[in-house]
Amino acid sequence: MSSVKILLLFSVLGVLLVTFGAVIGYIMGDMIFWISVMFIIAVSMNIVSYYKCDSIAIKTTHTKLISEKDNPRLYGIIKKVSESAGIPMPKVGIMPSQIPNAFATGRDEKHAVVVATTGILLMLDDDELEAVIGHEISHITHKDVLVSTIAATMAMIISYVGNMILFSEIFGGMNNRNSSNTILLVIAAILIPLGATFVQLGISRSREMYADTGSVKLVKKPDCLISALKKISAPKITHQRDPFVFGQPSPDNRSSQPGAYSSLFITNNFGAHTLLNLFSTHPSLQNRIDNIEKIRKTLGV
């Protein structure tokens, strides 16, 4: 994703936040103190998440960090791709899940972790796995954790303030203002956070496309990346229960990815043709394939 587009999306988030503040300041001057408090809380939470994102993700996903002797295949592929990218060797982890997936986290190249599930290690061949690792390494080199954290901070602030206003209006605020101001405030409290969520998800989807592009440039195996994405997006369903998905067994491999961490993974579990795509953290499979084909032609790979 171009720097101009990223700047534009962040600008939209900033405008939404300023607009929200202007509406609140005009109608509810007494709420400024609490808005400041929620702002500080939101920023503090995201700072902690940014600096501890690797350890939080590892713990939450039950990932086991490994050495080369534990899985020479995965370790060797990650080492090969990270050397091609010119970054230090990241930590390597395996998440015990039948769901074929992978993710990367860490605030910078020196604190990076690349994780693959047991399912993806069984499903993909070496070239396909290398293309997937190229995608994850690209997330690291593109500083996507920083970008996502900033977007999440701004969206979270807006959502917190919106929820606070709605709560205040429901429990007594409506009686103290005229109807036009109340309606304006409620509309702002609903629509502005919703708009911020869409922008945040748009940033997440764009970073996924950018990481796909990075994989093609780095690994130069576009066919393998397309093949891997197709396999991961539509895995063969088994009737075995997966006991390792965040303490919640699921009989359906496609429906048990963690919602809170779905943006980390290379794919998510939203259907291809439903309204839920509006809230998807990832672009559609076809859009990703089209983007990869475009990059392949541009690079002559």
C-alpha cells in the first residue's frame, strides 16, 4: 500500500476524531474531562499492546517457540527468507491448531516472531510455505504492527467516546438537552465510530495486500503464494475437534479462528459473499489473486 494512501486513511481517522470532538464540545461541554480520561486510557492500552504484542500474541495463541532442531523445515525456511530480506532471524513459533494459518508480530525487526500452525505445516509444500513466510516477513519489514497500532488507537478512542456518550444519553442525559441536540449527538455517537471502524479495517486489508506484494518481490514465487492462499482459504474440513483454539473446541476448522487476533493471520474466516466482508480484516481471495498477478506482470516474475 502506498504511503500516500496510508496517510490519507490516517487523515480520515483524524478528521473523524476532530469532528467527534467538535460535536461533543458544542453540545456537551461537561464531557471534556471524561473524553480526556478515555483518550489517555486508550493511548496507554495501545502503547502497552505495541511493546508487548509479541508476548501477548504468543501466550494467547498457545504458541510454542522452537529451535532449529525442533522443526528444521520451518526454521530453515524462515531463516532463508529473513536473510533475503536482510533482517535478523526472528523467533520461530508453532501454534498447535489444525487450522492452516500463519502470522507475524513484534514491534520491530529485532523483536519479531513468525508463527505457523501445525495445520499449515501439514497442508503446504515447501515452496508454498516459503511464499507464506515471505508474506509474514514482509509484515515485519513494512512495520505493519506500528501502523496497525496507530489505527487501532485512533479507532478505539473514537469508539470509547461514542459508547460513553450513548451510555450517558440512555441514563439521564436526554432529559437535560433539547431534542435536536440529543438526536445530533446520538447520530454522531453511532455513525462516527462506525466510520472509524471501516477505515481501520481498510488499513488492515491494504496492509495484507502490501504484504502479498512483498512476498512476490522477496520470494519470487507468485504461483506458490496463490496456491497457498487458495488452500488456506478453503481447507478440507475434518470432523475432528480442535482443542487448541483459545480454550474453545470447535468442530469446524473454518469457524474457529480468533476474532480478536484475526488481523494477525494471513487469512480470516469470513465468508466470500456475505455482509460480514464489510467488517473483514482481510481483502477477498480474488482481490488478492488479482493483485499478485498484477505484481507478477510488473516484475516479470
